[in-house]
Amino acid sequence: MLEIERKFLVNSDDYKLEATSKQHIAQGYLSSVPERTVRVRIRGESGFLTIKGKSNETGTTRYEWETEIPLHEAKQLMLLCEPGAVEKLRYLVPIGEHTYEIDEFLGDNAGLVLAEIELSNESEVFSKPVWLGSEVTQDQKYYNSQLLKNPFKKWNK
């Protein structure tokens, strides 16, 4: 299945006032090369295995396959992952016909807050709330798999 999404920095905490849910996520990578990432994710009390292909030139579209797996299996697979993990709090914020996923990163990526929106096509029009900052869709340093290798705390801000 193709995933089409755009990614933005978030410039205020105002999204928290509009959020309908919040959940802790921990994820590790069995493979984090750009051509194919294989991710293990624990979201709440559920486990997931996800494979993503390389993004197109605009960074908006790539192949994604995901399946839910038992939590105990996800915990076991996390032990096989590359060193480190990405942890974050995910807020869901419905705006118009879309739902933004706002990730407030923890640990080595604390201080970074990103918003993602999934679209049905690359040119789809969507509402941009006031807390939405600069678009970073094409910048691979904001990919979760890259935040594992080069965490936000190491960036020159």
C-alpha cells in the first residue's frame, strides 16, 4: 500500500487543546537503511511490525506494509533491533476531513515536535492550523529511523 504523507514542525503547544487522544509509542528498527526500513513498534498495549520502502523525490510517497503482532512478540523483536529506540507521545488532532498525528519526542529527541498528515494524493488540499510550522517532508533527518542514528539533542540548533 502506498503511504502519502506530509510532515511539519510544530510551533506551539496549542495542538494539545484540540487532541482527542494521547498514547506512548516506543519503536526500534531491525533495518534503518533508506531503501527499506523494518520497524517494530509498541503503541500502548499493542505491537506492530512495519516495512517501509524508499520515499519518492518529494518525500511524500512510499510503500508501507504494517501488521499488528502480539505485544510479547513485539517486545522480543525489540531486543533484536539496532541499538537505541525512538520514544514519543502521539496526539491525534482532527482538523477538517483529516487527522494530524503530532509526535512529541522523548529521550535523546526531547524538544522535537512533528506533525504528520496522511493524504489520498500528493496534491490534496488540507487545512493548516496555526500551530503548524515549516514543512520538513523532504528532509530525511526528520525520519524516525534517522532520529535513532542522529538524535535531536546532537543537532546544532
